[in-house]
Amino acid sequence: MSGPAIDWRVHFAASPEAVWQAWTTDAGRQLFWAETSRGDEGGFELSFLNGEALRVEIVEARPPELLAFRYFGGSTVTLDLSPDGRGGCDLRLREEGAPDPVGNHAGWVSVLLACKAAVDFGVDLRSHDPGRSWDEGFVDV
């Protein structure tokens, strides 16, 4: 059973175009989100540190301002990017229909902060250690 929508915002010093590239390219997604990413015209496949894999279907894409996709359990994730007027941008992530709202609520914080670290500072916060995955209670996946 899904709960209320998840709604997070994060500010980037980077432009909407740079943040867009991080979310919409294999190289970008591998910098902060998944161990591997393989994209095609309709979406992309992600594989994670714990061995889990997921096919993500793109629902809507309007570069560089909106990306919507189907995620775990058929939930819909929407990313809205808006310029901040100073060269950076604000990203709003909203997920509706999450099968595990509590886990996803926390998980998106981890993903968003890892994205900010990668895009704004060129830093990968993840351990890349399969013995220290989200399943074992580690947030630095």
C-alpha cells in the first residue's frame, strides 16, 4: 500500500542543464545513483550495489526542466528543475505511489545529496562496497 507523496527539494550551484545531464545520461547516473546504467529511447536500466536491478520507464521529458519516470513498484517520480537566477537551480523531486514510503523517503535524501555532491563538487559519496549496502543499514551506498 502506498502512502502520501514524497516531496523533496535541493538547491544546486550547477545549472539546470548540468543537473539534467546527471539524471538523463548513463555516465551521470553512475556518478551518484546506480553502479551501472544502460539507457535507451524509452528509459534506462539501473543496477544497484545490493544486486538489485530495475527497468525505469521515462513517462515525460522536457529538457532541462522536467523528467518523469516509473520507479520501483510502479510509482511515478517527477523531477522539476528551475533556474535560481544566479546560474544554479532548484530541483524538486516528487514520488507518488511509492510501495515503501518510509524507505523511499529516506532513500531519496541519500540519492539527492549524492547527486548534489557529484554535480556541484565532483565527489562520489558512495562506498561501492557490497558489504556496506542500504540493506545492511549503510547510507553511503
